[in-house]
Amino acid sequence: MSDDTTIQLALISHTNNGKTTLARTLLGADVGEVRDAAHVTALAESHPLLQTQQGDRLLLWDTPGFGDSVRLMKRLAMSGNPIGWFLREVLDRYRDRPFWLSQQALRAARDAADVVLYLVNSAERPEDAGYLPSEMKILEWLDKPVLVLLNQMGPPRPAHEELAEQQRWRAHLRQFAGVRDVLPLDAFARCWVHEAVFYDAIAPLLPAGKQDAYTRLRAQWDDNNQRRFHQSMTVTAQQLLDATRDRQLVETVDKGALAAALKLVGVGKGDERKRQERAMNTLVARLNMSISQATVGLLALHGLDASEAPKINARVSNHFTVKAPVEKTQAALLGAIVSGAATGLSADLAAGGLTLGTGALLGGVIGALTFAGAAWGFNASTDRQHPAISLSDEFLRTMLISSVLRYLAVAHFGRGRGNFVESEAPPFWQQEVEQAVALHEDEVRRLWPELREPDEADLGIASRLLTKITAHVLGRLYPGAKLPAATEPAAKG
């Protein structure tokens, strides 16, 4: 393989700033060891980020973190003379192995890397990072173009707030000639749409001879993520389609003379309501199971642990407010229902099993869903021979909003420390989704009647509308980023 087809990125930072965590997120795999301790990464390791059928490779090197940057710079400055060799290979190698490993990683980066990715902790002010000046001298010694990545930015925030933080770091680092750009790329709360900005920023930093290979690699990345996005929309659309068409028959009873007589004396009063409530319970149980199954599907598409489905649904529920004329506690429970967080489905759903922890819940579900009668939550058929319960258009619209929020939560779920528990579904997301749905209100209103009439094209109709709404939201969250295409990339033969 020629050098022009292999592109290498070296991930470097002060120790314990989250390099391995970010590497896991970019790679979509649990590489290395992640702990809250210095010098966790012992050796420089390369991992394939992207590959093409033509043999192009994009490699990511995860390196040991810098500790004593001042002493490290002094050693590197002596690397070309015999005394420096002796200090490095005799004293450091056996007396201070982490320090020796840092030197080895930097020498390898100088020899092989095309671009250095320098990770900083965005939680601190650049003026307070006392290690920056000495580490910038080390990067200058490497003599490679440097792309600074802001990590540990916390949960997603409105775009203007994140931009202000980026500009603060960019202004401070302008004094260092090797720094070509500064980008936010948090290991825990990032989205593939923003990763595209990262990959675009690498292109102008590469040698001319590697541009063709990188163009092919960049196209491969785009194709992979566009395809996954459209598959995610299909999974979500299928769940909405199933919910729209689902109906539960209400039990019927003998209307003979004996039943009529018993009702006159008060025996059996309220039985009809109980039968309707049992039908509603059954419908809601199926709804929550289908939501959790859809979440498992989204997690699988994103290479994430399927056991995270309850956490994802809980995140959406915690930040999701039902906007309807209902009592507060009822709205909270209804929000949990439409987000899929209410049933207590256990992780064995991912293995094909199902545990419904609904013993106390289902009684409360009916209290929430019948608060305004069948008009808001349910449609009740008027066929006396075959009475049935189905979900109303208003309820389905709320489900559409929560479905987009669920996709955002999954798409922002960086692998990080693996089963990361911090919330990544900030409240302002719902406002963005509500506005996007309002812009497509006429299409949303027409969607539910269309889906109730069986047609092979219905899944495509629902998927295309979801694509438009979700793409609009992503455009608002990541101004200037390339948005998902309207249609899925064609399969390659």
C-alpha cells in the first residue's frame, strides 16, 4: 500500500483530558481503557477510522497523555544527541515509564502523522490551562498542522452558546502558529452531523498527494452516515405506522333480558367502562413495547448497547412536556407513555424477551388517558357489533414529536465511558422539534388518515416526512453543517 493511500491522525492531549473517550466515540468501538486517572493509556495505538474498497485508510492514533510538559519538552529538544538518547532509553525507560511512553508516542507522531488532533478540556477557561504554553511548544516541535478539539463541553446547548465558547478558545490559541482551527467535538454529546464538520476541517491540512485518497474516504463516511440516518427514519416511521393502525377490540357481552334486568337494579353498572379501560390498557402496553423495540433498533444502527433503550427513553421522558389541556400529573405520565419510558421494559427485550414492570402502572395509565375522554387520547369506534379503541390524531402528533426527540438522544449518545448515564436530551430540543413540526403541520395532519388506509407506499410517506422534520431540526442545532439528503443513497453493486 502506497503512503498516499494511508492518512494518519494523532490524538494528543494533556493527561486525563478524555482522548480515549473521544477515540471510542469516533471509532464507534470500545477501544482502550477509560478511567478517571492519569496515564491510563500506556501505549500509542492505531485504529482504523475509515476504509474504502480502493484500499484507502484513515487511521487514528490514541497516545499517552502529557504529564510534566516542561520536562518533556526539554527531553525532546535533546533527542538528537547521545546524552538525550541515554536519558531517554536508559533512565526514563526503566525509572519513569509513563514519561518514556510519552516521548515514544511523540516521536512516532512526528514520523508518521499527517495531522495532530489536540484535545483540550473545554470546561476550563483557556487562560487557566497552565499547561498550554509548554504543550504548544511540543506541538511546534512535531511540525505538523494542529486541529484543536474542544472536549467535555457538557450537555448540548443552543448553537450561539457553543459558538461563543469556540470563539473564546480560537482567540486565545491564535498566538500559536501551528494551530489551524478550533472545533467543538465532545465525546459524550456530539452528533454525526457535526462530525462532518470535523472531517471537512481535516481536508485542507493534508498534503496534496493524499487529497484524492481523502476525498474517497470522506465520501465513504458521508455514505455510511446518510444510510444510517435514513435507516433510522425508516425504523421510526414503521413504529408510527404500526401505532396509527393498531386497534384493540372492546369485549362485548350478551345484551339479553337477564343482563338488562341486572343493570336496572345496579348490578354490572360500570362494566362497559371497565371493558373499555381493559382495551386501552392492552393498546398502551403494545404501544410501549413497540416504542422500546424501535429504540433498540436505533441503538443497534448506531453501534450502541441495546440495553441502553430504557435510559434513552427515560431521557426523552425527563425533558418532554405534553402540550395539551391536561392536569400536570396526568401530562407527566402521558409524556412517559409516548416516550416509551413508562412500562419498565427490561434489557432482555434486546434478546427477544420481554418483562413488563407494569403492575401498578396500567391502572394509572387509564387515569391519564381518559382524563379528557376518548377525544384526546383515543378514538372509539361507533360499531356496536365490533367496538374498538385506537389512538387519536392528537396523540399520534405528540408521539411524532417524541420520536424525533428519541432519535436525537440516540444520535448524540457518544460511546464515551460505555454505559454513560448523564442526560443528553436538553429541554430546548423539544422547542426546536415543535417548531419543525409546526412548519409541516398540513402534512402532519394529512399523515394519520393516509396511514390508516393500508397502502404499500405509506411507510415511505411517513419516512419522508420524518426526514424533512428531523433534517430541519438538525439544521437548527448545527448551523452551516451539511444536512441529510432527502433520499437514501443508492445501494452499491
